[in-house]
Amino acid sequence: MLEKIRLAAAALALSATVAGAALAAPLTPADTARIDASVRDWLKRTGAPSASIAVVRDGKVAYARAYGLARTAPATPATPASRYAIASVSKEFTAVAILILQAQGKLSLDDKVSRFLPDLASADRVTLRQLLSHTAGYRDFWPQDFVPPEMTRPVTVQALLDEWAKKPLDFEPGADWQYSNTGYAVAGAIVEKASGQPLLAFLQAHVFQPLHMEGVIDHDALPERPSDALPYTRYGLGPVRPAAKEGRGWLFAAGELAMTPTELAKWDISLMDRSLLTPASYEAMLTPVKLTSGRDTHYGLGLDIEDDHGRLRIGHGGEASGMVTDNRMWPAQRTAVVVTTNSDAASAESLNARVAAVAVAPTAAEARARRVFDDLRQGRIERDLFTANGNSYLTAQALADHKAGLGRLGPAWLFQLASESQRGGMTTRVWTITTSTRTLRAVERGFDNGKLEQFLILDVVN
């Protein structure tokens, strides 16, 4: 399966057209109502002040909406024009800057760091490709999920590199994968040296202006508009409180950008359409990097390259103090989901999964499992879908009990395949089902002919 995903990634990078790709149908009013209800349920469950989303279908922004408060005092409603810090999703753009400079002949991914920054640790052994793929070995300056005291004070890029990029490497370049904001700070400094421009100015000229992403700013300048979101956090399950702000300069090339979800969606569309970079640049960006051992990192250059149950999914997540973003694309479906929130105590990834459950066409197995679950909630079943054994288990009493127990839970906001295995000549799939009040587990067993032997629903006790 992973080889199929690698081949799909290569085809995405090398193909000049999207002919033959499966195109998604537009979102219906029922779809958007379902998304709205799921986002509001997520806000209620997490306590996040706000969320803002954008959905791309068939290569176009099909839906953009904000929910809740961009600021709690004074209460300021979030709108689709509210900007959020996208944190480490900014790494996608730092990688793009390096790729553009390579296409201009000003550097190469195989250049050593020493060509531009000879004083850094092992600069003569680390390549730019390794910086962008988190395989360089530079120690991450921000592994914490809060802002340490040092990071509340301003820092220059040079001071950051002097402190963190001159430490001994954590491993031999290319031998391991370890997420490193420091590596991206080094990459950003190289962009500035090779281009002769500040990183943000380079991106404005070569990425944001061509893609009409007019509102992108440095998060250090946030908030510039009264509608822009402010950052919040929670301690334990306590009340929502303002989050500490990182000192100027720390985020830089690793996470400095702020924008609206719609602006980020424009970048997603360009990536799926391959409209901005050269074919060689897309191939480099979307090819998973392998370690010297041969192990696949499932990470390209500034992008996760993932197997979403047989579908290619690319993207990145990001977390800054009080802000979380999750950006995911399904290129073959020409669909993308962008989620931002101004709470670092909530999971933007889980909200993205909820929105994607509506926006991205389900696999055949998921669609069937959803249908069975919805039928059981209503106390009925498609008898032809089950074997004789399965039908013997689903008696009239069993169906009535399913309706009594599941019917009051409401719809499933999230339906996720937790595992898949073989047993007794059958495929066993375990599904995790999230509703407003319960998390359930469904154990499905079925044959290759499509007949189900069982669909057993269990409560998950926390």
C-alpha cells in the first residue's frame, strides 16, 4: 500500500494535468449544515473560543465559515476574514522558497549548509534537503507545548542560530527523522542569503502575490486588524485564558505566518493544480525522503505524505502559543480542508477529520460501515448485506435494543478506521465512532464477497 502511495505522489508531481482524477461534487446544503453542526459540537466539547475553516472541492473554494469568538474581551465574532497564526504550516512556504531559488539557479537542494552558513555545526555535512525534511539532526529549539521564559524575549535570527544551530547534532545527517524548528530557521536564513531579501518579502513576491493571498502577514505583527484572532489556552480543564505570545523573531521560517483559511486554501489549490512551481520542484517536494537505512519518513519537503486508507493525503499541522492549524489535501479527489482555531488546548487535527468526514468522499468500506451504523440507530438493517449467521444475531429484539441505545446519541461526527486485519477467512475492521456524547467502537467482520458476518457496536469506557 505504501508503494502505491509513493507512486501516487510521484504521479502528482510529474503529471502536467489532472485529467482522469476523481472530481468531487459540490457541497450540498445538507453537507454544509452537517459541517456547521459538527464544528459547533467540537467547539462545545473543547471550549475553544473559535474555529475558522475552508473547504476546497473540485479545485475551488467551496465553503468558508468562521464560528465563535476571535477575541473574548471585548467579545469579537470570528469571521472568514479573521486571520489566524498558521504556525508550522509556514514550513510549507519556507520549503517552497528554497525550491524557487533552486529553479532560479541560486542554490541546490544538495548544497551543504556550509555554502551559506559555514559556522554552524556540521555545516559541511548537512544538505538543504535534509533541513527541509527534518533529517539534518539540528536540535529543536521548541519541543515544549508552552512558551518557555527565554522565548518570551525577542531574538534575532543570528542569535537563534548561534544558540541552537551550533550545538552538536542529535544524529548523523540523514540517519533519523526528528522534527526541528531549528532546521527550518537555518533554511530561512539561507533563503535570505541566497535571495538578498527578507524571507517574508521573498514569499510575498514569489508566492503570495501570484496566488492573490493578499492578507498574509508575519504573526509577530498580529493583530493588525480588530477582527484578527487572539491566542488562548487552558490549564487542565480550566477556563479559557489569554495565551503568552512568543517573542519577536522566534517563529521566523518555522512558523511566522498568519492568514485566513481561504488564503491558505488558495495555496492548496495551486499545489494540487501544480500552477506555481516547476515540475521538478513538485517532484522534490512530494517525494517522501528516505533515511540512510532505507526507512521511509513519510515526509517530503515541508509536507507530510500520508496513506489515508489507500488515498494520498498531503499537508501539515501547526501549533503556536494559543493557535493551532491543520491543513490537509487529497489531490486525487481535488479536495482540501483547512482548519484554524485560537486555542492550543484543542486539536485542529480532530476538527479537520470531522470536516473531512463530510467534504472527502469516503472509501467504499467506510461508506458501508456508516450506512450500517445509521440503520442500526433506526432499528433496521439490510438483511441482504449480512450472512445467515449475521442475520441470526440481529433479531427483532437486537434491532430494537440498538435503536433504544444508539438512537438518542445523534449522528456520528467522526467515523475512523482504527485497524484492519485478517481472521477466520474474514477481514476484521475496527471503527472508532465519535458522537456528541459518546465514543463507540464497532467491530466489523466480513467476507471478500461483501457479506458481513457481524457489526458489533461497543461503548468505549474512558
